[in-house]
Amino acid sequence: MSDPDALIRSSDPEHPANHICTLCAKFYSLGWVTGTGGGTSIRHGDKIYIAPSGVQKELMRPTDMFVMDFESREYLRRPAAHKPSACTPLFYAAFKRGAGCCIHTHSQWAVLVTLLVERDLGPTAPFEIEQIEQIKGIPRGRDKVGNLGYFDRLRIPIIENTAHEEDLTGSLEKAMEAYPDAYAVLVRRHGIYVWGDNVHKAKTQCESIDYILQLAVEMKKLGLPWTTK
């Protein structure tokens, strides 16, 4: 288009270019995106808005945003001062499955849980937990009505980390296929990807899961089991 900056100019706080900045500032305060790590992307119609690589997330501005065409995957806006996020193909994997927003954090609780699962259950096991009230914040799965209940078991697959983030894409997609009802994938020694049908749901699910992961770490310290079996 003749004026790519028109894509990120809006006074609406819920416009993706503004909303990503607000979300990342909040995630920074939670310790999820320190040191420029992590990121957020929102699909808005036929366009994808993506936080850039290497930018302090609490200081981001709408002018820092990359904008991609969903169908062609070509950049409609590409700020010269920044590099595209290495998370982009992983965000896209979530959008292909109907997500409206995908959040990537480097939460310490996510990292610790991946190590605890590997130590106690092996490298191929998912994270599983049940009978925790906050599980009610997670949907039952794609095309399923309602959220998980107190007695349901939350399962989140874990994939192995790679030297370069974009190289995670294949294993992330395989995990999505193996666990079609999951709305998150943990990355060993790295963090977590969480997605939702829209921004509100993705944020709610990310907060709920991080609470559960922190609780799981504390339960492990006390010798309390995550599941009844």
C-alpha cells in the first residue's frame, strides 16, 4: 500500500498496534518478557500484527510493529530499524488453527515446570494437573463448548528447545496435532506459547496457565502430587 504507516495509526486502544504495546508492558511487569525476550502477535482480519525482535517490550510503540498479510505472508509494513520476530512462524502456526492472538513468554514458572516434568516423568511427557480451580480458565478445546472443569485434567505438551527460535516451528506444529485441544505448548528450558480465539481469551488463558505453573512448582516443593494417579 502507498502508506504502510496507515496500518498502525489509530486512537483506538484496542487496535492491534496499540494493544500489543499495552499487553507487552503488562507482561514485562509480570516478568514474562524481560531482556527483550518473548513477544505477542494479533490477527486482525487478513492482517497479522507482530511485535519486533530485540526491542524492550515495555518501551514498544505502535511504530515498532510489523504487519503481515495472512494469505501471502508478505510484510505490508516492515520498520527499517527493527528485525522481524523469530517467533513469527510459530505465531502463524497458531493463526492457521483459528487463533486470534498468540502470546510467547519466558516465564520462569514455565521453564521450571518443563525441567520438573523431564526429571520426574521423562523427556516425552506432557505437563498434567487436575483439581485446581484455575483450570476453569482454560477452554475444553477447538470446536468444543465451555471451559475445563475442576475435575478435568489440563494437559500441555512440551517440546525441546532449539538454538534458533524459528526452528521450533515443526515440533510446535506436531505438538498441536498430537494435542488438538491444547491452547499452549511449553518449550523446555525456554518458555511457553499460548493462544486464544481473540486477544481477551489469549490473555486470560496465559494468566491462568502461568498461575497454574507457579502453583505446580510450589506443590512440587511440598511433595504434593499434580494428579490423582
